[in-house]
Amino acid sequence: MCFGQIKIIYETDMETDCDDAGALAMLHALQDNGEVDLLAVMHNTSDDFSVGYIDAVNTYYGHPDLPIGSYKKDDTYSRDIAILLKCCTDYTQQIVKDIRFVHDVDTRKDVPDAVDLYKEILQQQPDSSVVIVSVGYLLNLKNLIKDDWGLQLVRKKVKELIIIGRTWFPKDTMLPLSMNLGGQQINHTAGMASMEVFEHWPTPIHVAGNFITKPYHRGKELINTPENNPVREAYRIYRERYGDWDHHLADLETVYYAIYRDQKAEYFSLGTAGTPKIGLHSEPNGIRYFYNLWDTSEDSHHVYWLTKEDKFSEISERIGELMVQTPKQ
Ligand SMILES: [Ca+2]
Ligand SMILES: [Ca+2]
């Protein structure tokens, strides 16, 4: 069987964590290796500097003009949550303002709205050829399918949507929705977007069931890469308070699945029967939270996937190599 280059659009909430940066490094390495055709990077929070940071990574990897789009509204407040959870840094802003890192995009005003860029790029692609891999909020994707032409293009050009997820329990077990899908966001914009995307997205969705956990963390190998590597710098800043650069692989594992799910199908197990559902639950005391569940009473073309435990070690090793692979150009 022959596996060609996979056309990828990468959807990221870059500011909220540094594994988004590691996953972008991995995509560039896979592009250098001829396995990926990275069509664009879309940012999906209200952080102004994430797109500048993304451009710095793209430039470091020799692709200074790789298209970048962004969510444009100021309503995600993801940094508020991150501060609350004590997991926040402003590495995107710090790196964009540091002259060691070359880029010609600074903030969101320098890039198009993600929906406009999706439409421009998708219409140029062969039918059913594009894989969207989303490791952040689904706000851009919700906006894309609310746009008539956007929805038509998704139907025609997108092969599948791969989404970072969390554990999916059978019906009636309401698990609070993951932060990645907007579960802990105060004003609910991202959670509502996740609900809409899971309900109305027209192509198959593959959603992650769980993630590689400790001891399969990676990042410390970045210390040996050049100091002007913006991915190295993101991990340095983000992990400084832990005194250790090794970090979880959630976004990287999602990218790994997106690229290798056919080629290395034996690495994964799939739950195919059922429908992923996201809802908003209200307690009698007024507290509301999003939840997700896997409804087996109703079938759909959506799938959840799990990485097989005996493959964790091999996959995390490969991810570590790709993160630090020297750029070709
Ligand atoms: Ca640029
Ligand atoms: Ca992420």
C-alpha cells in the first residue's frame, strides 16, 4: 500500500500550552520528510500574539509564507482560565517581542480571519483530500460551517476532522468536558462551539479517547537545539517553573494519529459504533458545566480512537525525534 503526503490544516490554541508548539514542530519535520503537506495553520483563541509566534516557528522551519488564519473575536478569555489553573505563561508574546526570533506577522491584525482563509485554501484542493487536525477550541470550525460556502467546501474538500478529546463514557455518564474543547471556559463560547461542531460537522470526526500519560513525556531534548528555535524557547518559558522541560504529549499524539492512522492502524483501537455528544448541564444551585458522552443508542460516522498501551513507548520516542529534527532549509 502506498501512502502519499497528507494534506493538513492545523487548528491550534497555541497560547494555552506548549504542546501546541511541539506539535507544530512535529508537523514541520513530517513536511521535511515528505509525509505531510501543511496547507495552513489556524489559531483559535483571542490571544493576539499566537499568530506571530506561529509565524516565527514557520520561519524557523524555512516556510515564512505559510498561510496563517485566526479567530478574530476577543471572547475566549483562555488566559483567565489558565491563570486560575496556574498553568499560564505569555510565551507567545515574549517570543514575538524577542529579536532572536524572525517573523513578519506580529499580531492578529496581520492575518486573515480563519474562515476566509479556509475558504480560499479549500477551494484549491482536490475533493475529499484535506485532513483538519484540531488541538484547541472549535470556534473557527463552528464559524466555517455556519458560512454557507464554507459548509459546502467542507462537505466537498475535507476528508476528515481529527479532534483532541478526552475520555468518552457511555450514555448517562456525563463527564465534565475537557479544557481543550472549552469545558472550563467561563463565558462558554468555546464549549458552545464544540457542541455545534459535534452536532453539525458534515464529514467523519475522529476524536481522541485518551492520551499518553507519564512517564511518556517529551521536551528536554529541545535543550540541544539552537537557542533561536522558537519551539525550544516555548518549552523553556512554559516549563521553567517545573524545573524540567518534559511535558505531556496530548497535542502531539493527536497529530501522530492524524498522520499515521491508516499507515499504522495496528497502533490504535477504534470505537466506531455510537455518536459523540456534548451538552450543557445545569445543577439546581445554578452551576452549569459542559459534559461529553458517547451515545451508543445512535450510530454515526464519527469514531473515537485510543492508542494501544504497548505502543506508547515507541510513539513517544518517535515524537521526541521529530520535535528536534533539524529543519531542512
Ligand atoms: Ca511570515
Ligand atoms: Ca492545544
